[in-house]
Amino acid sequence: MFENHTINFDILKERAFNLRWATVPEGVIPLTAADPDFPSAPEIAEAMIRFTKDRYLSYGPAAGLASFKESVARFFQEKRQIPASPDLLFPVDSAAFGIYVICKAFLKAGDEAIIFDPVDFLFRYSTEAVAAVAVPFAIPPTDMPVDFERLEQLISNKTKMICLCNPLNPTGKVFTREELTRIGALAVKHNLIILSDEIWSDIIFKPHVFTSMASINEEIRSQTVTVTGYSKSYGLAGLRIGTVLASNAAHYERLFEASLHSSTIHGANVLSQVAVVAALDECGYWLDGFVSHLQQMRDLITTGLNSIEGFHCKAPEGCYVAFADIRGTGKSSAEIAELLFNEAKVSVVPGAKQWFGQGAEGYIRLSFATSEAVISEALSRIKQTF
Ligand SMILES: Cc1ncc(COP(=O)(O)O)c(C=O)c1O
């Protein structure tokens, strides 16, 4: 399922946007946006075809199709040990929108939210979109322990939220139960909402294990809002679909109101919900195969990058991105990304503030959700350039 011949590069060049195949000049390999090169599982397309064949594409329920809510609740109960109820979750038109909805529901102008540094730009973006202030908390991609004292020092009387990204894009860190318990205890102590973004939670490399913040204990769960999506695990980014899960009815009401779903100004596409039901109910085998392929690709790309002078790459514990330290080259992230684009014909994401925050300078991010052949070719071009 995950060999080079299963990838249709002609279709990717027409359809894969967001810095990927459809946006780069011919001959350039885009290891940019984290979106798989492989076609999605066949059961997903079959379910969408069955649904469309009836030719009724009417309004769905504002809070989501019953089948979606049940399937996602079952996922959270069985795979994440969260006692989730279908009544406390609703679909959103992407995890990105889910993050924004949570910020809109729980932050007002001038409030502060702690975000990790480095981390995906969406947290800063959503915090600032509601006129709140993002306060960065450094978790560098090293073996240094998380500095919980520093985290508590960052909490002021304006702090209302901690944005947890677990696993952490771009460093690939998977938080341990102990670390989550300490973050959760701080949130309980200071009455902060925990936004727990778990979109990467299926992409975990052995021997690491994923723990959901809301599964730890009742006290921590009552502070937590979980957001997830299906772009990373099942390659459904273009369907723009995710889930927001509250821990109680009061939070749910607040979130649902912020989503504008009941007005129909926003809402999740029914076809995308049908796709998620098929993915969760029928495509576990596909996901298992994908993760075991990714584990091999992770080893290939980290070994390859570490063999280049000036590069150092810690193997990610989760996420299909390698976050390579390029400070040994004496060049900046932007310079390396430009050099790789122009000379190696490999496109990567520079560790720029715009993408991942201040703490990303000196790093580049490479997605490895592709075939062994594509990664080997990219590595050989990068090696040649250096
Ligand atoms: C941590 C994190 N959250 C959310 C998203 C957005 O996912 P979606 O495609 O569902 O908007 C991404 C995408 O890269 C991500 O890395």
C-alpha cells in the first residue's frame, strides 16, 4: 500500500496544494506541508460514492450526523480512554477551525494563552485572531526535561488557556503521562482551559505511547477541550474535517455557539463526516500499515540527515516530520531552505517565526509521508548539495 508505485504523481501535481506538488516547479520534491503522498484508503471513497449516489445532499444536523458523533465518541472511548459522549462533540470543518473555535469560546481581548515554542503557527494565529496574547513557552527539540517551573512562572492573572500540541509539531515530541499530569495540575491550580490538539495522536513511533490529556483524571478532564482531525492519519486534508470534544455541557454550549454552526454560517460538510465514519470504523488496517511504513521512513530520513555535515536530527517520537538542526552549517534556516530549493531541488519548511515561532530558527522541517524512493532521492540530492 505504501510503495512508490502506489503514488500517482500526475494527480498530486494537479491536486496537492499548500506548498506541495501542485505549487512547486517541475522536478522539485516538496517535503513541505505534512500531507501524505499516498492515496487514501479505498473504503473512504466507497462510502462517499454510496452516499452521493442517492443524490440527496441536503442540510445535515448543525451539531453533526448521528453516525459521525457515535463513531467519533467510540474512537475517544476505545482508543483514547476518554469517557466521551456523542452529545459533547461536534464536527468542525478542520482541526484548524477547531483551534480557532476554542480560542473564540474561551479567550477575550487581552487574555493570555500559553503556546509552545516551537509549535505549528495555528496556535498563535488563532489566539491573535481573537485579540488575545500568545505567550511562548520554550520546549526545544533536545533531551532536556520540560521546565515546569518556567511554565508556572509564565502564568499570570491574565492567563486563561494552555495550548497543548501532543504530539508536538514540528519537533515530534510525544508527552509522557507524567508530563501531562504536571501540565494538567497547573491548569487545575490556576483554573486554565487546556486546549489539547491531538491531530497527530495516531502517528506514534515505538516504543513511545500516546496519552490523551482528557484521559488522565476527572479534575484535569473538566479543564480540557480536545480537538482532533483526520488530515494526518487518513490523508483527508482536502475534506476539511475535524472534531471538537468538550468535557461538560457548559463548555459544549460555549464552543457550539462560538462555531456559528446553528446559524449555518459555518458547518461541517456531510460528505466529509461520512468519510470520517468510514475511516474510523473500517480503515484501522490502513492506518496500521501507514504507521509501520512511516516508522521505517523516519529511520531512513533521520539517519540520512545525520550523515550530512552540519546537520543534526533527533528522531521524532511522533508526527511524520523530521526537524533538523542545521546550525552546524553556519547558515540560517531561510538560507538553507533557499539553497535546498534552488540547488538540491528539494523544498522544505524553514524554521521561521511565521511557521513555528522564534524557537524554530536554526532548524528546517521535512515531511516524510512519502515513499522510500522519494525520500532516498531527496536525501541524495541534499547530500550532493553539501
Ligand atoms: C498540530 C496541528 N494542528 C492542526 C492542524 C490542522 O489540521 P487540519 O487540516 O485538520 O486543519 C495541523 C496541520 O498541520 C497541525 O499540525
